[in-house]
Amino acid sequence: MTEIVPDSEHRGLVARLPQRVRDLALLARFDRPVGWWLLFWPGAWGVALAGEAVNRWPLIAWLLAGSIAMRGAGCVYNDVVDRDLDRQVARTRSRPVASGRVSVRAAAIWLAVLLAAGLIVWLQLGWYARVVAIASIAPVAAYPFMKRITWWPQAWLGLVFSWAALVGWSEAWGTLALPGLLLYAGAIAWVIGYDTIYALQDIEDDALVGVRSSARALGGAVRSGVAGFYAAALVLWAAAFWTTRSDPLVLLALLPAAAHLGWQVATLRSADGANALARFRANRTTGLLVFLACVVVGTRL
């Protein structure tokens, strides 16, 4: 049986907050910063691969702020939509909305606050990047419903959680171009891989309540499936690097990230929820390694 890992461990600063404030922080997953790092890194990659990591460091900082706000908003929206399903899953039934500690009305107000913070970040972008960013609204709004209609909601999450790559690239480069699109495509494959790992935590409860996921779809082939998506990500990132600078040496920049992804696959234990959560969280490091590779490739010496 898969070990159940609590959805929130109430550690650090969040654990010291008053109950009401703590519930709002938990609703936005402020206790789990891995989510905003995973949302942020593709945007930072886009800026770095476009050669603007140093000159546009304030843009990277704004993208981080936007990731924190918008990931929080996405979690609030997702929890309101999924509150009935969350009550049926052991890991999620204690979430603030599912448990009744936060009302839907209060959650909606909190969502508006987080969206306002995201709007401030959006206004820091040029008009072209603003249009690219706002085009993500419809896919983001549709995401919570994907687990009800497809076995691959992780693929839809890949579309929306990688969108920052398009925003970062278009803001730094001035327009969308092939390297930025390839970077985005690679990020989609990466997200499918790591979110399949994440979905292993709920695979038994998901089967009972009828929630679909790539982890359930892959069954006993989860490890090879994740390996395939990670391999696709590396190939697409390599193509993005090559179209940025056609020098075989630039491909060496991806070796640390490739080794880290290989370690995740080799050490993944699908029946161990704690192991799956740890491998999922390890993708913060993957994001950093790809960012450093993008800096190397994008910097013109």
C-alpha cells in the first residue's frame, strides 16, 4: 500500500501563524514553496536563454514574485473546484476548503487578493509579453476539470505550468521564436514527468473515487514512462540550445540536469509515497541546473 504523506506538514513560519491566517496560507500552499519554484524556473530559463539573465535580473525577480502569487491563486481556485473530491482522498481531505475551515466565499476573496498581486507583476511586462501571459488564463481555468475527462491531466498541467517560459523569453527577446518554443515544449515534458511522480501519492484513492491521472494510466510502467518524458524534455532543451547557438559544446551544459533526472528515475519507488514526494521536490534542483545551463548558452562572451 502506498504510504500517505500529509498534504501539509505545518512547518516553519506557517506553523506559527494564527489559525485563520494559517488556513489562508495553507490554502495558497505557502507552506510548500516547491510549487512556486517549479512555476518560476521556466520563466527564468526563457530570460537566461535569451541572453538577458544579468541585464534583466529585475525581470527574473518579478517573475518569481508572480509565480508565488499565481501559484497561490491557482491552488485556491483548484481547491474550491475540487473540494468534493478532496474530501474523499486521504492526503487532501484536511485542506482548508475541503475540511470546511475556510468557506468558499472567504476563499474567493483570498483568490482576488492573490490575483491582484499577479496583476501588479503583469503590469511590469511589455505589451507583447502581456498578451502572451494573458493567453494562459483559459488553459489555467480549465485545468482542475481535466482529471475528470482525461487520463492525462498532467499533460494539461504541463501546458499551463510551463507558460512562464514563453513569457520570460518573449519579454527578454521581444517576440516568440523557435528556441523559446522548444524550451517551452521541453518544460511540458518535464512537468508531465514530475507530476506523474507526484500523482503516485494518490493512486489508490484516485482509483476509488474515479480520478484519472498519468500515474494510473501508466500502471506498472510508471518508471519507464517518467524516464521517457524526462528524455523528451532533454532532447527538446538540447534543440532549444542548438538553435540558440549551434556549437556541440553547448549540449554539455545539460549534463548535470540529465544526471539529476536520471537519479530521480533510478531511485523512484512507486509504492512509497514519501519517496515519490522527495523525488518530486527534487525538481527544484533540476530547475536550477537547467537555469545555469541556459545562462551558459545564452551568454555571449
